[in-house]
Amino acid sequence: MFAGLVAAAVCLPAWGAMHSQKTNLRFETFDVPGTPLGTDVLGVEDINDLFETAGYVQVVSGYQYFGWRRDINGKVIDLNNPLSTGSQPYTYADTLNNWGTVAGFFYDTAAGQFSGFVLRNDTWQTYNVPGTPANTDTTIYGLNDFGDFCGFYEEPPYSAVVPYVNVGGMIDTNFNIPGSTGTYPYAINDLWEIVGSWYDGTNTLHGFVREPGGAIRSYDAPGAGPLGTLLLGINVRGWMSGHFWDVNSHEHGFVVSPREKFYQIDAPGAAMNLSQGGTAGGGINDEGVMAGHYDPANGGPDRGYFVWIPPGLD
């Protein structure tokens, strides 16, 4: 699913060549029941202003993904799309808004394809981008309070991903990034600003920010190595969140202020020398709280965390 593309030259205004800022951040960690033991098996993907979170758990013994939603009191509800059946069920919950609507994508067993879903008031709705051919894979990654969402799709023969945003039912695929071999929108706020990531010809990831009018600027976290940078969240105040991999392929979360100050995040107790593991960033809410997950240094199951941006920090 979602294969890479042919290499191309990169030419996009750079943004993010600033130095890391140091500050004391408040952390709170939590567990998601049913999280298996291992690396990269828990995804804490988004947080709303009610401090509800959503994400997924991967079962280590098989290609199985189960979505979940956690309320402010710590109660976790499993989210398993009833259309994903068989030996390898797949439901990937990726985003939720302040109305409690959850969205993501799942494997539609009968149709034999990945489709987006919107879960509202315990009702599952399947979404495929209108006008696409049969067996087109569709994802939803970002959702705002107006019900607008973004993601990407891939038509057979699955050689290229197409980024899209759905605003009021109108589909916009204008994500022009010269040199991109794959562009992935991951979040949309209530100002219709979109963040995501794109691959260059060397398979390095770069973040991007897309303004409502379509203008795009690229972002690279300070200290990012060959694996690159993922932008996963943006709130209405302009704070962004995500994670990057350093030159040793170790993972670090981060937030970036509207004034472009960068704050690296390493969760207390996270593994500090694990290749392609460590602290993963996730979404950020309008209250200035980011949610993510990390690989514990003791090798136990992955854990979730919240991190608070102190008032007045810029």
C-alpha cells in the first residue's frame, strides 16, 4: 500500500533552520490496555481540547491493527470497524475533533481495499474519494471541528499517492511540492491550515505547512538525519508538533512555536539509544497540549504521554 515514487530534484523554500530552545515541560504518562510488548506497536495520534485521545495498537504476532479512543478519565474504548473481518482485521484511528468524532482508515474486507472511516455517535461511515476507480485505497488522517478532513489516496496500480483535502464536500488535491515523490497530509485545524510530510528523491522526509490559499512551505527539524521529519499536528494558535530522527536514527518529539522556536521533546523514561525508536510526537490541541507515545528504556510496552506547553512560551 502506498508505494514510493521515482526520485526528483528538490526545490522548495526551506523553513525551520532555527536552534532548539530549552525549557522545563510538564509530562504525564499513561498506558493503553492491550498494548503488546515491542517497538512501534502503540500509536497515540491525536488529542482534542477535551483531552480525549485516539490512536491504534498493532498486534505483534500478525498484521492486525485495532483503533482506540481514550477519554479524560482514562477509559479506553476499542474501535474496530465491523467491515474489517477475517484473520487480519485492520482499523487505524488517527484523528478526533471536539465533537467526539473519530476518523481514520480501515481494511474493507469485502471490497478488498483500504477506505477512510468517520465514526460519529457510534455510527460508522465509510469514505472513499468520489470519482476514483474501484479498489482505490483511501485514508483520512486529519479532521477539524467543521467536519473537514485531509488524507491521501492511491489508485490502481498503486504507483503514486494523491494528497487531498475535503472542505465542505469539495475535494482539493493542490499540494504542489516540487521534487516530492510522495506527499502526505496529516492534520487540519479550524483555520484550514494543513501540515504533513513529503519524501524527496533520497527517501528523506520533510515536513510541510499548507496555508488555506494553497501556499506551501517546507520544514525540517534541527538535527534531523537521513530519515527526516514528520509534522503531525497544528493548532489554531499556530503551534505545530511532530517528531524527527537524528543522525543516529533515534526518534525525538518536538513542538514549534508560531515564532518558529523549536522545542525538542524526550519523554522521561524513554529509550535514548534505540534505532528508529525513542519519543514519537503526535497531535496538539488548542490548549497547547501534545499527545504522543514512547519506547520505554526498560523494554516494556510502549506508553502514551501528554506534554504541556507553559503559558507565555513562544
